[in-house]
Amino acid sequence: MNENVNNQETKKTIKCPVCGKEGIADYHHQEVICPGCSTDLSIYMALQEVVKTRRGKRLKLIVWKALTVFAFLLAFIFMLKACSGCSGKSSETANGASNTDIALLQDSISILKQQIAAIQNDNARDESAVAQNTVAENADNNAEADRKAAEAKKAEADRKAAEVKKAAEAKKAEADKKSDEAKPAEEKKPEADKKQADKKSEDKKSEDKKHKTPKTPSSSTYTVQAGDSFWKISVKVYGDGSMTDEIARMNGGKNAKLQIGDKVRVK
């Protein structure tokens, strides 16, 4: 269907915008040189393609400028042609002016072609830069994805290793428990006897300490030294603090103040 539309557009004939000759091919869709004024009308096809591919302000400005120039030139040419029938001299002058205007129009078309070519080159460079940026962004995204995948893989490996270690420890604890349960009673008995003997020894030491007889002091008095208290005096004289209350009672009670050099009774 698109081919049929293109064929119909190709077969369509229109007027030359420069000299007004009828029956020329549609210059919007193919390269055409007007047989009447020899103007290369391919600029219109280039404009058509550029308008389709780029709608920037710069391009619109150039297109509008070109169309404005064409409009003024065409109006001027038609005015000259309208006045050409007034006289032979006027006709020759109009023909000369018309030829000059056509030449100017062809120069304008050439300049416009150069501007369009420059715009197309800019488009190509922009597209190339965009493509390069896209490739770089894709590479960065791929690198980031690979890094995250590696981190996730390492985390998964660490988790599995921790699970394996925990399972091994639980298995070892279970094996130790079964081994202890499997020991014969004869092996367990010495351990129980040892624990019982240790307990008896501790009890005996505690009992001996409780009933320990304090030693007898060599003198009935004691000279107070720096830092002494009734308890310290009892420890120094009797070997422990068991006589603290008795020494305090014999020397004015627990609240009595001790001065360095004082003589206190100890028996």
C-alpha cells in the first residue's frame, strides 16, 4: 500500500515555483530540474526530509526564512511578468530582471543546501555522541550489576558456610552427649566419688575455720599504730577478727576513738 502511495506521489505533476511551468514532476519527493528555467528543485525534497527528521528551532527558522525568500522572489517575478505586456522595452527589461532574479534564487537555493548539509552533519555528530554515551552508560550499568551479583553470591556463600559450621557443632555436641551416656557405670563412679570427696574436704575446712582457737597474745596491752582499728588490732593480736567486739568492750566500746600511741587492753 505504501508503494502505491509513493508511486502516486511520484507520478503527480505540479508547477515550477520559480517560472510557473506546468507538468513537472513533484519536486517534494524526487530530484527535479525544471525544463523551463533549469532550476534545481531538489532543495524542496531536502527540506521535506529535514523537516521530517528534525523539528528544532534553528531548522524551523531556516525553513521559514527560505520560504519567505521564495515567496518574495516569486511575487516579484510574477509582478514583472504581469507588467511585461505593457511595451516591448518594458518586456525586455522584465525578461532581464526575471533572469537576474532566477539567478539570485538559484544562488539562494545553493546557500540553503549548504546550511541543510551543515545541519545534517550536526545531527549525525549529535547522534554519534548520544550513541557513545549510551554505550558508556550501559557499560557502567553492567559493571554495577556484576558487582551487586558478586556481593550477593558472596553473602549467600557466607550464609551457607555459617549454616554448615552450626550444623557441625550441633552434631559434635550430640555425639559428645551420646558418648557420655554410653560410658559404663564403673567409669562414672570414680568421678562421683571424687566430687563427693572434694565436697567433704571443703566442709571440713569450713568447720575447722569456724572452731579455730585464737592464739594467745604475749602481752595484755597493745600500742595503737597509724590506721589501726579494733578489728585490725584483733587480727594482729589473735590472728583473726573474732576478738574485735571483746577488745572494743574493754576499751570504751566500738565508738571509742583510737589515737596513735594509745595503750589498749587486749586480754
